[in-house]
Amino acid sequence: MRNPLHCNSFICKGLAKSSVNSYTLKTLREKYGRGGGLEVMMTFRFKLTAVLLLAATPALSQQSAAPASTVLHAARILDVAAGKVLSPGEVLVTGNRIVEAGTQVTHPAGAKVIDLGDTTLMPGLIDAHVHLFLHPGAEDLQTVEESVPQRTLIAATQAKADLMAGFTAERDMGTEGAHCADVAVRNAINSGLISGPRMRVSCNAIDILGGHEDANHFNPEQHVLSNADYANNATEIVAVMREQHKGGADFTKIYETGPDHLVGQTFTTPYQYTEAELSVAVAEAHRTGSRVGVHCTGEPGAHFAAEAGVASIDHADFLSPETMKLMHEKQIYAVPTFAIIEYFAAHAASPAAAAHENAMQAFHAAEFKKQMAAGVPFAVGSDVGPFPHGTQAREYELMVEYGMSPAETLRSGLINGAKLLDWADSIGQLKPHFFADIIAVPGNPLTDIKVLEHPSFVMKNGEVILKN
């Protein structure tokens, strides 16, 4: 006779690892081993089947349950690609995805309706240049005085602040000495342990010995660590990139220039890596389906980076005509980061320091107009961290203040930002099948970009995060 404990049913297979099933099988084996007739065996078999069916019922019912639907209704809705605001605005969300968006959508039976009143529905904001592991204060001392666990806990709170401010996706441009702790923050967000935006993370940035982010102004005998990972040639760059990829990095950040000098209207900055070295880095990134973004403020480093084919040139204070042409042709994004300089000027230690920061900002704003005229594509990144997290909507405002239209600024921030973060088909627009990352702002962002500072509603991945 076939052993009554043998089970090939889908129920047994599906619950083979459950504690109830394992305990029941163990008990029956013990009893069956001591003998017993067919009647006993069939009784045990019936009881086992009943237990397994009871255990399977919740799992089976969960599999068959349809995801809940929500209809968001507001006075207006933003079409980012077209640069238009339509009225009224509705979005149908089922689970974590957008099903419909427009002036009117289907209202399924049983769907929850959230009326957001006199607001504009729009995609969640994107910041392509953040530092979760920095906060206002002396950047160089944070890595010395604060442990990595402490900085990681601070980063978690700052991720939440950004999300509550309507930023549902971000690119973390280096942990400034915390190595791959940003991977832990990203993973904790993804698993639901903490609140925060969707994250692309880079671990530490890569820098040369004595480079832009090295601890150059400390007593060398104290051996203060760099805020970046050292790589002095192409071979070392690849080795560091592979170590970071193993640690969970989504992309690579490289310091290409610094320190910067502005004398009159002449901007200079030394480069750190040659075009050949950057090309090796870009090739290594492509090998793993990744990208390279560079901290790069001027020439010739910017031209080297553009020739190498990096994904973005962040800061981009000064770009030559040749570099701008390359960036237009290759669709390499400039990420201006105006907000950080404004903050530094407002919080400078002396009037002379404030004047210097203001001069740098004025120079960059003038160059920004040249870059727009040359067709350079842009993404929006604030460099938040040295100034308070959750306030970086100011970057969108400054790009408008310095000459870009609100519609183009929003396209740069949302559509180009999504492309730069490799989520072009998932975020940045209110379209079917995109993630339900949605905010509502008072007023019309196309006529007053400052409304981005005050989202009254935030949804990420179909979950309501904020509703005022």
C-alpha cells in the first residue's frame, strides 16, 4: 500500500515549508512508525488534508483578491510632456499603478474617491542630485565626528523629509564617506521599513588622492579619511567600481574637477581624470547596465566627460561651445544645482565669502542661459544635504528665475529626471502603467512654480503618504 503520508497535491507542495505542515508530518510519522491499521492511516490522512486546507485558505483567498482602486479628483491636472494644465483632473490608481489619467476617468464599483479640491494633480517631484548623508553644518567634520550608523539614521530621517515634501524619486550622489550605507537606506525604503523616495544610489564617490573631496586641510599626521574612494588611474577606477557594484551601487559618481576659481569673468578648475580614464569608467558602467555621473564645474574636465559619454555633468558652471554641442548631440544632462550656492551665500561666514558665492551664482546663471540657447538638455538636481532636506523645490524655482520656462523646468525635472534615473517608463508623468507617484499642489505650477514648495497631498507607489 502507498504510504498515507506521501502527498503530491498542490496544497502539500505549497505548504511544504510551513511550520504547521512540518509539525503535523512529524507527529504522524512518529505515530505511523509505531504501527496502526488502514483505518488509523486513513483517519490521519483525512486530518492532514483538513489541516492543510485550513492553512491554505488565507493564502488562496489573498491570491484571488483584486487590488484596491482609488480615484483622485482635483480642479486641475498637469500634462508634463505637453506643458499644459487641464481641468478638471482625475487619476485612477489600482494597486501601485496608474490605470487612467485625464479630465475624467473610470470610477470602478467600490473605488475610493479622494477629492483634493482646488489643487493640481502632477507627478511626484524628482531630485537628481541629493546627499542623504549630509546635513547643514561643516561637511568635512560630519564624516569625522559622526559614526556611519549615526549618519545612516540621519539619512533615514532626511529621506522621509524629502518624501513628505513631494520628492518621490532621487539620485543620491555619494555618501561622503559612508561607503555603501546608502544601499541599506535604499533597501529599507524598498522593503517598507522606512519612508522615503525611490532611490538610485552610488555608494562613495570616486576621487584622486589629494582631489576635490580628499581631507586636504587637516593635519596629514592625523590621517583623516577622504570622503570618497581613491582611484588614481583607469585600473583603480574599474576596481573601485566593481567593489561598489558588489556593494549594491546603482551607478557611479566621479569627481572630475575642483577646486574652482572665479577671477572677474574667468572661471578655472583643474581636471582630475583624463578623457581616456573616464572612457574606461563609462565602458565599465555599460558592462553592468549602469551609468556614470560626474561632479564637473568647468573645462577642460567637462569636455573630457562629454567625449567619454557620461550620463550627466553635475554643476556645469562653465561649458565650452564644443562641450555644449557634444552634450546636445549625445543627450548628456547638465544638472545646475543653483540652490546650494544660494544657501551658501545666505549663510556665509563673512561678507567677503557671501560676495564670492553671489558672484559664482551670477556667473553660473549667465552661463545657464548660454547652455539653454545651445540646446543642452537639463535635469533638476539641488545638491540638498548641506542645506535642509525637504526644501529643495527651491531648485525648480531658481531655474525659472534664471530664464527657463516653468513648463520646460518641469519637463527637465520630471521627464529628463526619470530618464537619468533609468525610470523613463515608470515615473515622471501621469500615464497608464506608470507607478502611482502623485502629488497635489495648490494653484497652477505653470504660472507659479513656487506652489511646488507646498504639496497638500503625496502618494508614492499607490500609498497615501500625506493628505492635508
